[in-house]
Amino acid sequence: MSPRLFLPTLLIALIPCAQSADSAAPAPYRSAGDIIEAAPPTAWRLPDPARLLYMELPQGRVVIELAPQFAPEHVANIIKLAQQHFWDGTSIYRAQDNFVVQFGDADADDPGKAKSLGDAKAHLPAEFHRPAAGLNFAALPDSDGWAPQVGFVDGFPAARDPKTGTVWPVHCYGTVGAARGNDADSSTGAELYVAIGQSPRQLDDNLTVVGKVLVGMELLATIRRGPAPSGIYENPAERTPIRSVRLASDVPKEQRTRLIVLRTDTDTFRDATAARRHRIDDFYKRSSGHIDICNVPVAVEVAE
Amino acid sequence: MSPRLFLPTLLIALIPCAQSADSAAPAPYRSAGDIIEAAPPTAWRLPDPARLLYMELPQGRVVIELAPQFAPEHVANIIKLAQQHFWDGTSIYRAQDNFVVQFGDADADDPGKAKSLGDAKAHLPAEFHRPAAGLNFAALPDSDGWAPQVGFVDGFPAARDPKTGTVWPVHCYGTVGAARGNDADSSTGAELYVAIGQSPRQLDDNLTVVGKVLVGMELLATIRRGPAPSGIYENPAERTPIRSVRLASDVPKEQRTRLIVLRTDTDTFRDATAARRHRIDDFYKRSSGHIDICNVPVAVEVAE
């Protein structure tokens, strides 16, 4: 076999179905890819275009799904900002390796130069967590060091504390959150960060998570890093310009990204995750029997 | 405070020392940065230049520390390959988002075009794990979903199973491993990968880890991704050329990268990790009381 292709999804050989049709025979192992490939149409969802942001960069489009179920006030503000074209002409002004990129108004801290938030609110409550009631929390059986329970809510990785009855989104690769100062309620949604490395779980329940990137992480993750420690560029010319940020529903239909997302409350998702937890194929010699919440991909398919 | 600077290391205010010198007063919180800043010289080590690789890319130098304590056969082969200038003129031919970049001979699979390994061995045993005996394993108190215990061995993140008495390196951001085919013993060290996203812990004890990147991850992590699913470039022009890979000890002293690495078996490292586990500062509103092995940085300081 190819010594350079160690990626199991490429190397998986279907286990030969030597078993008879005897109903006592165990079902052959199916990889996560096989399971998702065979998913019924009902296992997929079409994200609501009124909850999707398109960020247009010179490199291409980044699609962010907003999470009003976790941060209704921030999401309402973000939608208002997008509809006012707040981010047009702003930039990604920070890229810290193995942590985050951050975008918005690079002059937000300078009262003389900061862009007006227009009709958006200048002050919002912190939305770090919320009551579990009313959420469809699909728990993983896997232990987690950071929280009592982890799972998915409508495609978003999340944690739950049965004692307090609260749920909060967890920070994984692609999580979008609202930058703030020291005060818990100092974020407005105008300045946003995206996790680009190892999941920064220490931020969980400490910042307001507003959504996650569905498409285009490879554009954000490859942005040239700024200087240590914070990754904020010293020279404005190094920033990545943002052409525009629009709500998908405000973009003509023919210009929208056509995508579907695997539902995280389905048998398909549960079975695909189980297949990743217990890998049985020609490549893996040992299966961990475990998967971390931030190692569970939520499949997104983009039409050509 | 600045809404755009949410990085705690920038925002930490020293807790005012209102306490008297009374010995009963609790010690004021010191951040990981404060603790490392105050570390005695003995808390630092100079890596052995005979165990460091310099990979020269158009973007700059990547410094890799080899781990002969985990993979003696692979490391010996890699040193031989470097001394034969095997990688000069090869490339980074794969970049899969949120997974790995992979480098070496892009034609390794083509018997007609593959580069000769010269005096290096064409076959090595798998070196996935080893006996715990003889290793200085500094265990973390934190739980881990993937392994019974985790900690550090000579700066390398690792796992230990007390039942089997074995230790294996774990895959974190920056871990360097030997690509292989389906056979456990099909790696030679000529084709190497580096983890560039969320820690791919499912690879633990399934591949031979040969070292970790000490300097230059921001160069590898920003390499333009290849096409899904594997990230292998279709067009050779998209590959990142490798000018050379050399053992630091084979490079003139004045051209070496001068760096020091925090020892992971020191009070400084233990205290800095504890300060990250239990964050008490003006930024964090809630401390998790936990840290994941792959969220624990091992400080590297590079002289100008």
C-alpha cells in the first residue's frame, strides 16, 4: 500500500462479506463515510439562509452558521450589522497560531476612528450559557475532561451540566465567538473570532459563541500569522481585507452556496460517530473506543 | 478594556497584593507567563543538536526535535536520510485542513520514480509504543478520554497504561509522525506528517511518532490546503518545495537557531500548567479546573 497515504478514509477496504445471510452473523463494519454515503435524505438539513453569513475574502467565501438558540441577542445584533454592511471594508486583523483569527473593525478601540455600530446595540448581555430546557441535546457517551456531558445541539458541539441544568457551546475548530474585554458583557458581536487550532476549550462558558464555520475553514486557517503573542498585525497592510459580510437570505439565490448539513440528532450521525469511535479497518491496529467532541466532524456537502 | 483583545495573556492584571506578609495569607495568583518568566535557568534545557532537524522552506526554517526514546529505529533512519540529503528537492505534497501536512518524496509510491533511500533502511519495525521503564513520565492529574494517563516525557506529550506498562506519544498540534500504508511496519521515516489542527488522537498508538515541531508551526499550518479529502495536490506546482533538511549538528554553529525549551519535569512547568488549569484573573469568569494534554504548551524561547 502507498506509504504516503495514511489517511484511513482513503485506505479503508470493505470487509469482505464472508458471512452468510444468517441473521446471527454480526453486521459488517461500515466506515463513517459509508454510513453517511448511505444516509436517507431526512438525515440532512438545509440551513436557514436567514441564519447564514457569507464573509467574502479575496481568497473566497466563508460560510458561518449562526446560533440564535445560544446567543439570541448577539445573533440579532450580528444580523443587523450585516444588513448595515458594517463589515464591508473591515479586515481580519489578528491571526494567532494554534488559537484564533479575529475580524471586524481594527480601530474598534480608538474612539476617534471606530466605525459606528449604527442601529446595532452597543451593549449586550453575556450569553455564555443557557437553560437546557427547550434544546434538543444529543449526548455523546464519551467522557470529557472539561464538562460533565458533551454532545450536539442542532449541529453545534455543546456541553451540559445536569446539576445546573445549563448548556453551553464548546470551542472546537471553526467555532465563532464574540471577542470581549475583561467585562463579561463587553462583546457586541462586531468583533468576532474563529478557532483555528487545537480546541481552546478553556474559553468555554467564558465567551459568547455565536456560530460555527460550515465552509471555508481552509481559507481562515491558512492566513499568515501575526506576531506573537497575540497575532495582531503591526502593519495594517498585513490584514486580510473583508469585502463584505452578508446574510445569505440577502444574497440573490443564484449566488448562494448550495449546501446541506448532516443532522446531529439522527441515526446516521450516531452510527457514523460510533464508527469513528470503534474503528475496524485495514489501517487502524488499535481502536481507542473513544472520541472527543471536537474530533467529531459534522458533514457538510457543498454542491458544485 | 479593548473589545478586540480577548487573549488572557494580554489582559491579565496582576492581582493587587493586598494581603499582608502574614504567612497564612494565600499566595497571590501568578499566571503561567509570570511563572515561566521567573523560572530558574535549571528549568530550561538546550536540545541536543544531534537530535534536531532543520527543514528549510521558502517561508523559513522549521525546527523538529526528534524522539529517539520513542522511536529509536525511525530516528536513526531519519538521521541517516538527513545526512544523505534525502529530502533536498523533495516537497510538502499534502496539506489536509484540520489534519496534517505531509512531506517527503511525492513519487515514493512509483517504483520507477521513487528516490533511493541510500544507506537508510527500507524496512523498520513499528514503534508505536514502548515499555514505561526507563522513561521519566511526568503525569498530569487531568483525566483523558483516550488513555488511562497522560503526561510528558522529555517535553513530548505522551500516554501511559499502567496495566500494560507501556507509554506512547500522543498526537497534538505539531506532532511529527511516520506515514505508513496499511501494514503497521510499512513506515521508513522518509515520509513524515505533522499535525496541524485539532489533535488527531485517534492516530495514537497506531503510527510511529518521531518527534515534534519546536519552531515554525506557523509556517506549516498556513500552507495552502490541497483538495479534499486527502489534501494531496493534483498539480505538482502546488507543492511546497523543501530546500533541505539537515541535522542541526551538521549546520555551522553560527547558522543554528538558538533556542531553549522548558523542561517538563520541573516545578516551573507543573506550576505553569496548574495556573492554566485554574485560571484566576480579570478575564476568565469561570475556570474549568481541567486542562487537556494537547492544550498544555511547552515553552520554547528563540534568541533573536
